[in-house]
Amino acid sequence: MNFHFSEEQNMLRTTVRNFVDNEIIPYIAEWDREGKFDPSIMQKLSDLGLMGVCIPEEYGGSGMDYNALAIVCEELERGDTAFRTAVSVHTGLNSMTLLQWATEEQKQKYLVPQAKGEKIGAYGLTEPAAGSDVTSLQTTAVKQGDHYILNGSKSWISLCDSADHFLVFAYTNKKNEHKGISAFIVEREWEGFDSKATKGKLGIRSGNTGEIFFDSVKVPEENMLGDEGEGFKIAMSALDNGRFTVAAGAVGQIRACLEASVNYAHERETFGKPIGQHQLVQQMIANMKAGLEMSSLLVYRAGELKNEGKRNTEETSMAKWQACDFANKAADDAVQVHGANGYSDEYPVERYLRNSKAPVIYEGTREIHTLMQADYALGYRQDKPLNNMLPAWEGNHATV
């Protein structure tokens, strides 16, 4: 495994870091207070070629590798979780899934404009009664002629009011349980589609999150992704990509917590010396540093497996589980380092703490990943290569 970033990857990191420093950090406290999602950020990310960073050039992307996507997510979350989430959903959950499963016609119609940033993609799996238990889906798609009639709703959907295309999962045959779930590409403008943002969130307040609704939406049969009954398999493969981006973002949040804590530890004095010279403060900062290093290794190991076109469910699960837990602990410690000031939004660490909780829950809760890793260790779970694997990356393009 190569533990060194290429010149191209280092340049990418510098570009995204400068973008975050100039376009997000100066405004994020106000956006967070107002619960405001600024869609212009998406356009600016598109202008930089970051909405399709790991999508092959022939499909409108930048043609970089999957660890380049991790770099983008890491640096964006150093600014705020909301904008990493937007890229996670658009690129990780939607576009990469289209790259993996879509027909050529579907790629040209949906993937190309998404990779170029001309259209925004989102992902619709979770429902009010179906989170970790995917088979509890209530959304249905009934075949009528050359269309499917889609009815139901989805909750906790990122970019609910902003996305143009949604990857939606619904039962086409409830009797077949998880083998009766199918996947569809749904357009916002279709009659019967609606959305509503969720207010009053603990964190990620500057993100656009909410519900989407389907009232007898007519979905052309050519908008089914994969074959009928492959939806569960497609959803799980999408989560391998989404969880990877969430884990990478957690690395960025740990880094933000560490940077803020180190700066404050040099500035703040108690008992006649900087608090950075107090051992218990040093312990918290050392733990952040350890979490940063371990999480980075887990994330970029999973990225290398993606680059090689290998199944990485186990490794991505471990990265997501551990990096998000480390980020949650780092944010808690960062508030403690800041003392009473950490309780005020004059400092960013209280926002880091609020934001850090959601990634521990979504795209597989801490408990789900704990069970997955136990099953791998005990030999109860063994992953086989999928029929449709994410394309391996070679040189400056992904091989299909």
C-alpha cells in the first residue's frame, strides 16, 4: 500500500483547503445560526470540478482516483459537515452508484450532467419506519404498462429541496422481502413528487435535510437501475461508497478539532502558564492526534481497495465506525479544552460537537457496524465480489 499522496492529490488538497478557508469558514457560523443552506457553494464546487472528482472523464468527471474523493470530503468537513454531506450524497451515494450499475443510456442522461455539476443527485432509502431495518420499507412501485407507479415517502434525505435526481428504493414485490426491492432514478419535476425540509436539527443546521414524497409518481421502466429485485444489493453497494465519504469527512472533523484545540491551548493561560502545558489538556490533544492518524489509515486503506476494484465492505465499515467515533470523542474533548468558551458559538467547537453526532447514526449506526465487525471476526459473514463492482482506477481514469 502506498502511504504517500501524489503531487496531483496534494494540489487537490490545497485547492479544497483554500476554498474552505475562503468560501465556508468565514460564513459558516452565521449560516449555522440561521439554519441556512447556501446552494451557491454547490455551484462553486462544480466550477472546481469537485462534484465528479472520481468519475471518469468520459462521463463528465475529473478522472481522479477514489482517494481523491476522500481528500475532498476530508477538507470540506474541516469547514463544516453540511458541505461534505452534500458531496457524499451527490457523488458517493448517487453518482458512484450510477457508475457501478447504470446502463450506458442512463449514464449519459443522468451521470454525465451530475459529474459536471449541472445537475445534483440525492439518495432515498431511509423512511420513518425503515432505517437500519431496510426490509421495513413502505414505499411501493407497481408496474403499469411501460411505467411504475411510485407511492410512499422518504425521511432524512440530504439535498431534499436541492437535488434534481433521486435514487429511490421501493418494493416491487413485498412477498420476496429484500429480494423484492428495486431501485429507480426519479426526477424532481415529475408530477406527484414533493419535498419538505426538516427544521430543529441538533447539528448540520446549514445542510438541506428533509422528507420527499411520492404520490402516484409515474416512473418510466427505463429508469429502473439494475434489474427488478436488485434494489437491496444496489443500496448496500451504494452504502460502501457513502460510508467511505462519511469516514473521510470524520477525519476532517478530527483535524478541525485538533487545530482549534492546539490554537486555544497556546492562547489560553491558567495558573500562570498556557493550558497546553497542563498534562490533562495534553492528554486530550494527544488522543485527538491518535484518532486522526488511525482514522486516516483506515480511510485511505479502504480507498486503495476501491482503486483496485476490490470488494471493501468490511474495511469501509471499520473506517466509518471508528473514524466517526473518534470524531465524536475529539469534538467532545475540544469543547472541554475550550472550557466555558467551548459552550459558545463564538468558537467553532460547539458546532463540531453538534455535527459529530449525526455521522455516528446515519449510513449504518455505530451498533450496526459493531455487529458487522463481530460477524466478520467470528466468520459468520464473508463478502463475495458483486456482479457489478465499482470500476477499478488506473492512471487518470477508471477502467470499466
